[in-house]
Amino acid sequence: MMAEKSVGALLVVSDGKLVGIISERDYARKVVLQQRSSNDTFVHEIMTGSVVTVTLDHSIDSCMRLITEHRVRHLPVLAGDKLLGVISIGDLVNAIITDQAETISHLHTYISGT
């Protein structure tokens, strides 16, 4: 499914609640490197169950801090128990680059007086 959707991770939901995440890294380390069969291995056996999550109130900086501290690449976004979406490290990097480009543009305009 990850290859089909061109994503690096899938959120695992049971009875409408987030119970884990499975990433390409999980698959590589727990299936490929251990020479297990994909057909005989279940998601619950290789998923990461203790998922680091964020809410809508988290800033981009705090999300980057969590990704760095926990060495993860995806942060599910929750409102209570309700799953709203997922933020990837790529999403955060793009947001930071956009913000920095805007700051540079404003400073350039200010300095040049145009």
C-alpha cells in the first residue's frame, strides 16, 4: 500500500482510534532484514505502537523538535482521539523554507528601500 500510494508510512487505526504507525523503516528492519515473509507477517507485529502525536496547537518549531528528539519522520495530528491528518518531515521543511524565503524577501525590500 505504501508503494501504491507513494508514501513512507501508514497510520494504523482500529475502531476509529490511532493504534500505531508502520513505516518503510519498520518494514525494512523487521521484515526484510530479518528475512521474514511479507505474506506471513501482520502489521501489528511490526508497527510502532507508541506513536508521537501532535495537536493543531503545536508550532512548526515544536514539531521539528519532536521529530528530531524522537527520530521519527511522521507526526499524526489529533484532536482528542480524532485523527485529523499527518505531518511529515518534508511538510515541515517546506514550511520552514517558505517562511525563511518570505523573511529574506522582506529584509531585502527593507534594506534596499523598495
